Amino acid sequence: MSGQFIKNIDHKTILVMENLVQYQEGTVVSKTLAQSKAHSVTLFAFDKGEEISAHSAPGDALVYILDGLAEITIGDEKFDVKKGETIVMSANIPHALLAKERFKMMLIVIFQ
């Protein structure tokens, strides 16, 4: 083990977070930065119209929008979340994401 808990990005380098994951036509791209039993940090890039259908997770999930516009459904409520905004999806509550336009996000999930 290298002793690095954050992976897939350079250490000791100034980085622009939204540039660390690239859009690809017709798909969702993800890049895991950290993962353990206690947490997960992942970057995503969604092409317009792409989605993750309703599901629930056993941890609280914080979404930070790095670029674009997402429609995020939590339970029965829909939220338009844009660049620079964040929202928390509570554990065990169904949620879904839809790219109203291309968007990039950082997802941080904290597990109990």
C-alpha cells in the first residue's frame, strides 16, 4: 500500500476539480478519489439527458455541482441544482439524478 488514501489524482498539485473528470457523449463518467467502509468520494460527468434512476444508499450523500445543471429527486421532491450549489441526500431515502444539461459533480457519501 502506498499510504495514499486519495487516489487517481496528483498529490501536492493545485488542481481544478471540474477538470478532473471529462464529459463523454451519451454516458456518465465517474472517477473514484477515495473509498472505504466509512466514506466514498467520487467525481461524475453526466452528458445531457443521462440519469441515475431512483435508488437509496445506506449513507448520507452530499452532492456538489462543479458544472452545469442537474435535477435531483429526493423522495418525492425535485430540486434543480446548478454549478456552485450543493444538496444532501439523506441515508435510506430514494433519490435520482438527471442531467437537464451536461453537469459534473463531486459526490461524498458518509456511511455509519
